Amino acid sequence: MPELQSALAELASVAADCLAAAPSSAASSTDDALLEMQSRLADANRLLTATAAALAAEVSHRSRRELGYDGLAQKRGARTPEALV
């Protein structure tokens, strides 16, 4: 998990840099470059969504009903894993 945490921290930093650069980069880009950037961002978003789903599945598994109050969601004060996430 440390690799994922490190990757997420780096991703957050890169995302912040991209957000800061986006308005000027978009305004000065050609149509083709603009569409390429949008396509690459959409690809990255799909990968992030898939990663978030995998992590949510693990939260759900650790919160399964048979664990009762020892389940992750219950231990964190949430009735369901969905409420926790």
C-alpha cells in the first residue's frame, strides 16, 4: 500500500499543476492539441475511476455483514460501506 499512497500523493501534485496550467494551455493550444489533451485526461479519469472502484470493493469486503461490528464501516461509525466511502 505504500506504493499506492506515494503514487496518489504524486498524482495529486501533478493534478494541481495541470489545473494551474490548464486555462493558459487550453487558450493557446491548437484544436488538435486541445482535443488530444482532453482525450488523455479522459483516459486518465477512466483509470482513476477503475482504481477508486477497486478500493471501494475492498472497503465493502472489509465491511461485509458477517463481520458485524468488527467490519470496517461499523468500526468507523458508518452503517454501510457505501456510507463510509
